[in-house]
Amino acid sequence: MKYRIFYAFALLLFPLFFSATTIPFEYIDGKIIINIDIKNKKHNFIFDTGALTIISSELKGSLNEKKSNAIFEATDANNSKSRMDLFSQPTS
């Protein structure tokens, strides 16, 4: 009984300790598309929690990114291998 009271009390206090942010998105062909403003230009990004952040060659060089010494190598579910340079973006 005392655990039920504790859990009910914890559920009532939960919103006081955590806040949520709503991010607008479009759901297109099974993908979550997020519209982002970068230097006053709109760009669409696919939201994928299991992927690295990949930008187009159009954006490369316009974001003040810095190339790292690391190279990303991966094999996907279809046994297709890929390599790519990694870059870092200064945080503001």
C-alpha cells in the first residue's frame, strides 16, 4: 500500500522536475523530416536516432565545420561498406 502512495506521489511530481520541448516535423514516406534554419536558409533533415549527422555537399563548407583525423567506416544491414570523413561543428 505504501508503495502505491509513493508511486502516485512520484507521478504527480514528475512534471515539476522535467520539461518537454515540442519540435515541429512532417512525416513523409515513413521518415520524420525536420525543417531547420541555417544562416537564414531553410534545410530539411531526416530525424534518425541511429545515424550520424550527415550533411549535403551544398552545406559542407558553409557551417565552419572542422575536419577531424578520424574516418568513419561502416557496414550496413545489406553488407554494403562505406567510408566517410568526420567533421565537428563548434557549439554556440
